Amino acid sequence: MKLNIFLISILMFSGGCKRDIEKLVDCNEVSLHSHATFKVGVAVDANKLLNDKAYKQKVLTHFNSITPENTFKIQHLMPSHNFFNWKEADDLIAFATENQLQFHGHTLIWGDHLPEWLLNYEGDWGNFFRRYIKAVVGRYKGKIKAWDVVNEAFEDDGTLKDNIWRQKIGDNYIALAFQYAREADPDALLFYNEVNCESKIKKLTAVVHMAMEMNKSGNYIDGIGLQMHVAYSFPADRQIENALKFVSGAGFKVHISEMDITVNSNEDLTQPTFYSMKEQKRRVETIVKVFNSLDSEKQYAISVWGLSDADSWLRKQGNKNEWPLLFDGQLNIKPAFCGFMDGLK
């Protein structure tokens, strides 16, 4: 009897919490991108975008820019030596073109998610590096208008990571990557993309300094992507604002490139709470407002890293109890969606 009463109490509490959260959804589901003066993007799962009607419709309704989550990483694009698997990439480009979506290429060079054959490669690394970048950028010249050329090359302390590209090519691999990309498509916007710059000032300073120094010898880096994988409570709002304004003030276009707002950093929640959803909503509104206040010439886009909570990379890594995005697993809008809308006002 006591157990039954306990279970009933839990169910009543859960239902009440859900109803309270629903009250935070104080906006109508209207197109996000149609209310923004800048591009609003989303990282997409290629298979879902091309084959899932509900997923596709939600993307087309709310976003006018897409970033492939995995399709353009070397691991997927070149699974074996001297073999490019262009099919999925070509299909995504065709979809974007047909639906008049901006396509943000992600990512040419990253020290992670590399195929096994490349890790054991014993050929001419410099030649491979140049040929790979020129082959990919050249194939989509004029179709992909912007690229993340290099991704996550710095440690939090501002030093270069000792990744395989640095080991095989040298400290100048970043400059070479941008040089080759620029040669392959002179008109494309080229971005450097980095994580944790919102909270790691040494990393942010190193990234901006690197970009400014590189541009002294040519027009190589047009913008900097700040990934914005943040929690609802960390880092401080002022840190985020300072990072965005620092990049913009240095003369670079700003891309909030992979935004998600975690609410269960301690992994102690089994469902969203009213407080966590309220704070997530507030955080999204704050970020969008700051971005919206930047010089319009420096506003490239805000891109969220996944369509729904069910698509989150955090879920794929095993954290099932995380709800970091604008839509829930059933593609319903969350309070965070309304926070985005509020930030645009």
C-alpha cells in the first residue's frame, strides 16, 4: 500500500512538473529564420534530412542554413585511401540548392574522427594535405559558400594541440590549410572553428591573434566560429558577451556555430525540471540578444547543433538524460525556442 502511494506521488509530481514547463512555452511556433535578420542554421543528420519527412519539414520551416554534422568529415568523405565517397555529400548539396538553403561546409581539417587508414598513412603527408583540401573545396566551388577550414586546433591554455596534422606537416598546417582552401575557391568565406572560447580567455586570445597574424599576409580567414557548447549556468553571461564582441571587434565575422545549452551537467536528473528549462530559455535569449546586437556585417549565423534533443551529439555519446536543444524528441517546441524568439526582438 505504501509503495502504491509512493508511486502515485511520483507520477503526480512528474505530471505537475511537465505542466509547469509547458507554461514556459509562451510563444507560437513560427518560423525562426523569418524573424531573424541573420542566417539561422542547424546541424543536420543527412539520412534523416533526406528520408524523414517530419524532420525535413521542421528544418525547412525554421532554418535557412544547414551544417552537415558528420558527412564532410574525412572519416566519412574518404573512408579509404584514394577513394572519395561523394554520394551523401552530393545529395546534401542538391537538397540545399533545391530548397535555397545556405550550406556551411564542416569541416575540412580536424585532428579527431580520422579514418584508420590515415592514422597509418606512410606517404607524402604534405602532398595529401594539399590535394585533399583542394579536391573537396574545388568540387563544391560556388555551391558551398562558407567552410570551417580548421576545427579545434588549440588547447585551453592557448597552445597548439599536438595533433596528427601538426606532427606530420608542422606548426604552419593551419596557415597552409587556409591557403589551399582560398586557392581552391577564392570567393568562399573561410572560418576557423573552436570550442570553449567563451570560457577560456587564453584560447580565445590565441585564436584571434593567429587569425590576425595570418591575415597580414593575405585574405585568408573571414570569420571565427565560436561553438557555444555551454551550460545554462556556465560560463557567465558576461564571458559569452565578451567573447562575441572580442571576435567581432577584431574584424571577423562571427558564427555561433554549434550552439546547445546543457541542463544536466551533474548527470543527476532523469527528466527536465522547471528550473532547468527556465534557465535554458533565459540563456538562449541572452546569447541571441548579444549576437543580434553585433554589427550586422559581422553577424554570419547562429547554428544550433542538432534539430531535437533526440538528435543531440550528447545523447549519441551515451548521456541519455540531456535536453540541450530547441525542440524535444517529438519535435515540439521547448521553452528554449521561445527564448530564441525573445532574443530576436
